Amino acid sequence: MRPFRFLAALAAATLLPACVTQPAAAPPQPAAQSAAVEAKQPVTILVSIDAFRPDYLDRGVTPNLSHLKQTGVFSAMRPSFPSKTFPNHWTLVTGEYPDHHGITANKMEDPERPGETFTMATDDPFWWNAAEPVWVAAEKAGIRTATMFWPGSNVAWGGTMDAKWPHDITGGTRPEDWQQFNQAINGTQRVNAVLDWLRRPAATRPKFVTLYFDTVDTAGHMYGPNDPRTTKAVAGVDADIGMLVEGLKRLDQPANLVIVADHGMAAISKDRVIPLDRFVPAAEYRVVESGSYASLWPTEGHKAEVEKALLGKHDHMTCWRKGEIPARFHYGTNRRIPPIFCLADDGWTITPDSTMAGHDGGNHGYDNKAPDMAALFIAHGPRFARGVTLPSFDNVDVEPLLRDLIGLPRNPHDDGSDAPFKAVLKPRAAND
């Protein structure tokens, strides 16, 4: 029996470790926890809220923008003249006055392209190539950019368009990611597009982004700046800004936000109208653009009559030869500006002739120093001081600021400078 008892004891000893509770192995860690957390570099986001007056923040419907104002840098910025959408958006990203960068109006002609008219749908690089936008400078420097709408961002800058095949463009530079403007894409969708770009891995994540909202401008034109429906549009875009800020927090993505408007908005009335044929027969001139101002050409053989009738000060309107427009406007040397330019007083409308009636609502394009043409400026993020209100400055200074944030050298063609921001701009961090 002893051999048997020995074998049994040996078997029991062999089985014993299987019955003893072993120390639990550490559970596998999710990849996100086991890998080092990415230290994300700040992204620069330029946001335009078309026609957003600074005093819209006083209406009690902008909790998100008001918070950014209170905890960042704020100013009532002066637009460039004329206080129109395309000239000022191009100024904001080139640092040049419209007279220099060539987008002198929303609608214009060029003697080098007789028979053609520039409109807000024109993407032929010919019209845009006089001044390089900041995203092109960034792309050339190896800094990835993305634009969720911005006037001119769909243009192959520096390229040439084939005259026979208008969709065939040779050369040119666009942002790495860009969208063709479509007003049907709402604010939520626009913000989501930006946040989706920022979810990418570092290698394909943009470092400079633009975002554009047009609803406040649309409401202001239709209803006027003081209408409750315009205030509703203000509240709507504020919610979009809140969604952007919250999305950046969820992504743990630091961002330097530069929120601007291109111009303000003035109330207009069908009772405040100036028909040009009140002064000179309509057959003696051809109007290129009208509204807050009128730019026009005398017809053949009628230059003297048109100048005699129009030049000078009138009730609610002043007219100049293009070369005699007051120097403070920085406007009048570009070949795309017609020879006679008439500017209405704030809130008045110039019509080509008496057959065109005025209307109630809102408009811009007036004297860029008029209070209701002032444009919103808010800057917020790790590079900016907190709770500072700056004196008003010209919007040609925004592009030099953007270059500081992105890490680009100064553009020698800038009409502005980063001087207004020296006291509120912190040095770049080592990982910025």
C-alpha cells in the first residue's frame, strides 16, 4: 500500500496549484490610455460673421460671443472702403486695401477684360491674383490650411483660366481643403465640417482654418439691422459659435479664435432714394454698381456734361472723379474703379434712374468711419490676453496678426501692421 499512497500524494501535489487562486493579470489597456496623450498644437481659426455690428452684442442674445469678448480681446474694427463684402474679406486675408488688392467692389469691370463683369460668383484667378491671401502663403510654407467658405478661397490663386475652356485652370494654389460656397449649407453643418477636419491625425490636420457665416447679413439686408428677425439671426450664429467652442473642448484642441465681421449694417428706407437721372439724363452715363454708392462711366461724348452735373456735394450724396476721392478712403487709383464715384450719406440709396425704386431694409458700403459700418472683432485663445478692449483699428491689421499666429514672416505688401495687438499678444509657445 505504501507505493500506492505515495503515487496518490504525488498526484494530489501536482493538482494543487490548479486549485489555488492565482494573482489576477492586469487587464489590457485601451490603446488611447496606453499610448502617450498627444500634445496638440493650437490651431488658428478665422471666423467671419458677415455684417455683424459690435453693438449686436448688447441685445442679450449672444451668451457665447459675449463670453469670448469678456475673456478675450474685443474691438469695434473699421472696415476698409468701400464697406462691401468681397473687398473687405479679401483685405482681411491679404492685409491690403481694396484699391491695392484689386477686389474693389462686389461688381466691377476691368479695361483689360472688355465685355466681362466680375460678380460674387467669379472664380477666374485673373481678378484675384494681385494680392496673395494668407492661406496661400501658409501652403507655400508647408502649413496645412482649410477653408469652410471665404470669398476667394475657391480660387486657384496664381493660376490662369483658359479663355475657351473656362473650367480649365492652369497652375494656382488653393487651401489643402476647401468648400465651394453653398448658402444651403447651414451653420451647424459648417461647424461640423471644421470639427471633422480637426479630428484628423496630426499629419493631415489643418493648422489654419477659415469659417464663414452669412445669415446675419442676409437678415440685415431683408429686414434692417433693428428688426427682431435680424436679432434672431444674431442669436442663431451665436449658437453656432458656442457649438464650435464646445466641439474644440471635446477634441481637446487648443485654438486661437479670431472672430471678425467684414462691415456693419445701416437701416435704409424707400423714402431715402437718390435717382441719378435727377441730375443728368440717363442716356449720358452707364452705372456699374449702385446702392450705398454709385460707380459710373459717362457715355461717349458726354463726359463734360456728366462731370458738371454730378461732381461735388449734393443733398445726401457727394461725387468725385476717381482720382479725387478723399485720401482717407485709400481708394481711387485702381483701374477697376470707374471714372466717377458717388457716395450716399449713411442710410440713403443711389439708384441708376427714377425707374428703380428704393426699399426698406438694410445696406452697407457707406463711409467706413460711420458708426453703423463698424465691424466686430474678438480674439480668444492661448496667445491672447483676457478681458481687454482695444481702440478701434483698421481691418488691414488682421492679416499681419494672422501671420503672427500661424508663424509666417511679415508680408512686405501689407498696408497694415500687427502694432494694435502688441500689448495683448503672448509669445509663441515652444510647441506652437
